[in-house]
Amino acid sequence: MFLNLSIFVISCLLIIFASRMIIDALYRLTCRLRWKEFIVAFFAASIGAVIPELFIGVRAALKGVPELAFGSIVGQNIILFTLSVAICTFLLKEIVVESRTVRAGAAFALIAVTLPFILLWNGTLGRIDGVILILTCLVYVFWLFSKEDHFLKKYDRPLKETSLLKDGITVFLGFLFVVLSAEGIIYAAQNISVYLGIPVAVFGLFAIGLGVALPETFFSVALAAKGHSWMILGGILGAVAISSTLVLGTVALIHPIEIDNFEFLRVARFFLISGGFFLFLFIRTSNKITKKEAWFLLGVYLLFLLFEFTVLT
């Protein structure tokens, strides 16, 4: 048991480190190429944050435990909707949402997290469902890149000087570390869930969900500390939407996801959709997230932990 816990903790720390490497390198690369602000945010914040989830999901599907990926994505998205947004708001005092794209993205993110549960009505997320999720992601990406105003403003903020070659090597090494850590996480998660006598999806919901949510949270906190509020919600909402559609869809295509224990899922589903709904409501009604609303979102996350542990025990 101690060996499995050690492998899991080390793998999670490694994937957090690797994810941060990838996100930071992508951020510098897209800025140096003088891409527009929207593209910088999309690739650095959203795509960079989803990469670990994708690798874990694919490896879990290939090893015959796709429900592990499902649980981790649900757990990650609950954290991003609530805890991550709350922490960033506390740092900034409020997050102003001036972009219409971000406001519309909040609606799509809410739809994206709800769709897998609708498709899971029969207890299985099959390959046809996977195709539907991937097509939904493609619609989302097409919509994002069809907006001409997304490509008007260049990113002109100061950057730490590094070479293109160095950033390219950093991205490659980051991918390598993500692959290695994904193997360790899945191996340890299977053994630990058997030892504890809990479904592997439940372990993914709490432990792995937290691990894969931390890189995006750290990146968002760093942006908040620098006052770059324009990227925070865009990155978080993009990561939620892509992981719920592209990643889950890919996993389901490789290996259908079957959920036997719906007790933990009912609680997680309620708080995931509730967290997304309240975040959407706050953004649409006042075009900002205030500290009071951040405390509310933090309360939603704490209640999720309380109710989930109550169900499991």
C-alpha cells in the first residue's frame, strides 16, 4: 500500500510539474510568434491544461479502466468551476468579464459538462456517444475560431527571453513526463482502489481529479497575481469544455465507459452542474465575479466534499 501511495503522489507531483512546463512553454511560444491574444489564451491556458487529462484518459481506456478517466474529469471540472475561480477572485478582488466570448463560453461549458450525463442515461458511454462528444468539441472550436474579433488584438505583454529551441525542448520533455506520470497514476490508482474497496471512478473523482486540476489552477492563480484577468475564465472554461467533450469522447471511442455505482455519481453530477450553473449565472447577470460570489462557489465545493464523503461512508 505504501509503495502504491508513493507512486501515486510522485506521479501526481510530476504531472503537475510537467503540465506547468507545457503551459508556460506554449504561452511563450504563442506570444513570440506574435499570435493574437485569443489564440494565446486558447492554446496556453486551455489546451495546455487538458493535455494531462487526455494522456491519463487514453492510457486508462487502453488498460480497460475508462471509468477512472470519467471520474477524474468530473472531479477536475468541479474544482475548476468552484475552487479555482474562487481563489483567483480572492486574489483579484473581482474578475471582470468584458469578453462576450467568455460569457458565451460559460454557457457552452455548462452544456459540455451536462451532455455526458445525458448520454450516460443507460449506464454506458459508448462509441457513438464518443463521436457525439467529439463532434460537439469540433463545433465549439469552429465557433471560437469563426469570430473575427478574436484575431484583432496582438499579445504585446513583456516576456521572459528564451529561445524557440529551448521552449520546443521544454514542451517535448513536458509531454514525456506527462506520459510517464500517467502510467504511474493509473497503476497506483487501480491498486489503491482495490485495497480500499471503492470503485476506481470514485478514486479518480477525488484524488486524480484534484491532481489534474492543480496545473490549471496554479496557472490561473499566477495570471491573477499578475493581473491578467482576461485569460483566467477563458482558460478555465475552455479546459472544462474540452475535457468534457474531446477527452471523454476519445476515451469512449477507445473503450466504452460503464458506470455501475451511481450513488457517488448523483452527488458529483448535482454539484458539477450546480457549480457550472451558478458560475454562468454570475457571469451573465453582472459580467463579473465578486468576492461574495467567490465565497458562494467555495461553499459549493466544500458542500460537495461533505456530501460525497457522507455517501461513501
